[in-house]
Amino acid sequence: MALENTTWRLVGLLGRDATDLSSLATSPITLAFIVNTEGALTIAGTGGCNRYISTYTAAGGALTIAPIASTRMMGPPEVMILEGRYLLALSAATRYAEYGDDLVIIYPGGELRFTRATR
């Protein structure tokens, strides 16, 4: 289950932070796991309106994400609500599992579901 150099698109936010995902059609949420030339493990993506970045560690299905930095642009209220819930859930990640072209990230109280992004 190697996350390195993969890119994903959010398709579900389940659990106590569940919310309307209809804004994903026009404002997709993405997540990329990147290994830079020095070997640092970074995540980056779009939260629907803003871009974000952080570092991560992953081993044996465990996942830890460092504090997330993001831009601070404003968008439609429904996009901002979803983005806020997504970033809070992502920052609380504890585990992950890959199932073919799907990725599930588990956090206390719920899970984020992704599908592999096509280029």
C-alpha cells in the first residue's frame, strides 16, 4: 500500500462530519502524496476553493498528517463548509487502506473516501 506519488479525488466524507457533497461537481477536492527529491513526504491538493500542503508519515496502514497550511480565499458558503470539514478530518487521520483505485482514510468519527485521479 504505497501512497507515494499518487493523486486522489474525494468522493465521500462519512461519519459525524458528513455533509452535502454536491459542490464537488464544480469544486473538486484533491489529495496528492508526493515524495520530493530529498525524500520528504508531502501532501498537497485543493480543498474545493483553497490549496493546501502538509507533510505525512505512513507505515503499515497507519497515517499521520502534520498541521495543514492553506491559502485563505473565500468561496461559496457550501464549498467553504465542505472544505473546512475535509481539512479537519484529514488533519485527524489515523489510518488508511487502498482498495484498487479507491483510498479510504480513517479519522476518529468517520472516514474520507477517494478515487484515484486520472490525469
